[in-house]
Amino acid sequence: MDMLEFLRDEGVSADITAEIEKFRDAYPEEDETLRRRVPDPRYLYYGKDIWEEAITAILCGENLLLVGPKATGKNVLAENLATVFGRPSWNVSFYINTDAATLLGTDTFENGAVQLRKGPIYQCAETGGFGVLDEINMAKNESLAVLHATLDFRRSIDMPGYERIPLHDATRFIATMNYGYAGTRELNEALASRFVVIDMPAITTEGLIKLLKREFPSLKGVYAEQFAGLFQDIQKKCDGGELSTKPLDLRGLLAAVRLMRTGLEGNRALDLGLVNKSFDDFERQLVRDVIRTRLPETLRREDVFD
């Protein structure tokens, strides 16, 4: 779809969308291989204020750190931003063994000579891509130190034994961070200072209804509202400490509705998508009780879809 039209529908300022068009005109992507790296998003992020903050930061040449709990749309927004600006994107998933070679590249032997096999950060730097640094606080701080010169005013990469690589003017990095997961750690202050930080809010009921209706056009309006309300009910239980965040799974909710559309009975589909994400019997029963307050015991495909 036309992402600029979507932003206008979301109420994003006309001045901001005009600046996006100027950016696109200034950095057109003519390489067919790189154009294939521009995301074609399946999901869209809903939230005018966050859109305006993120777009403005990128237009100003800043790198973004999207911080928030699960189900707030961090990765969706990161992918959408690359699409809005028409830039190729590389996704780097961080883990405990991520090192400089993973990020920047490593020597390899090819055609009888040692050559550099470029990593995703290197490729972003030279092509003007958007690098999505997923769960950046999963990696060891010392391995991320190689990004300091890349992310600050120097905007360059120094590869030992190779030429110094200046970043393309269109290059941006968008990091995501989810606190509280096993294996996460405090983000190094020197690295954090190289980003502007957006604290991602929970998806609103209105945004969730839009998401459901876009993903499932034949979903009846009354059930779109009930599924959105169900997710918000679980969110409130999690915020109040009555439930863990395991059943708070937006991907799981969408999967459950997809199973219903295929023909699985409603409560069984919700068991697979939401209830069984918790491995505690008592918590599973609490989630089922929340579901029963919103939806009937028996829910068939013809009840839910037109």
C-alpha cells in the first residue's frame, strides 16, 4: 500500500510527510538488488504520535532505540520506517555470541585471495540502508563497542587492514530493546547515548481493531472489538501482577483468529494461541476465565466471519 497515504490517514502532519518525500527524492534507490531489500510490510504500526517522533528523528539524522515490553510493535515500526523512507534494510538479531565479525564482516578466501565478506552493518553503511538491531541488549557490551564510531558524529567504520568506510548519508540504525527477558543486560551508557529513545506504548484498542480488520477483512466488527477487548483485558491483568506476560501475545492472538478462519472452534484456537503460552495450570485457568467474560463457550467460524 501507499505508506504516505497511510500516514495521512493516521493524522501525521503534512509537513512531515512532505519532508519524507524530499528524503526519497534525495536518495532514490536505483539498484534492483537493493530495491528488493526494501520491506513490504505485512503489518502496519498504528499510533500518530510515535510515527511523528520516529520520522522526525530519522529526518534529523538520528538513530532510534525503541524500548518497551512485548506486543508494543517495536519490530513492526522498525520495518515500516524502512518502507516509508524507501530504504533497503538489514535485520541483525543479537545474542550472547554476537561479535565484531558478525556485525562488520570477516576475511574469507575466494578466487585465490583473501577478501572481506561484508557484514550487515558494513552493507548498511555503504548503501544507505536501515539497519534494524533487534534486541540490542542481548549482546555483550564489549562486542557492541565496535559500533561507537558508526553511530556517533564520526559516522564511519574502521576495518583493520581495509579502508575507512564513511557512512552513506541515508544510513540509519534502529535498535529494539525489551527489558526483563532472560539473557538481557543493561545497555552500555556510551552506546545508549548514541540513540534517541522512544518508549513504546501498548497498542490501543482502536489500533488493535484496525490491525485485526486489515489482517482479516471478513472479520465481523463486533468480534474485532471483542478480540481487541480481550487483549486489553489480559494486558490489564499483566499490569496488575495477576498474570505473567506469557499469555500477552499479539502474535498468538492473530494466530488464534487465523485458526478460527480455517475452521478450528474458537476456544480451542485461543488455547493454542494464548492460553497454552503459559505453562502454569493456575495461570492457564485464569486466562480462560478472562476469555469467557468476552466470548461464548462455543464459537464457530460462521459466528466470527462474514
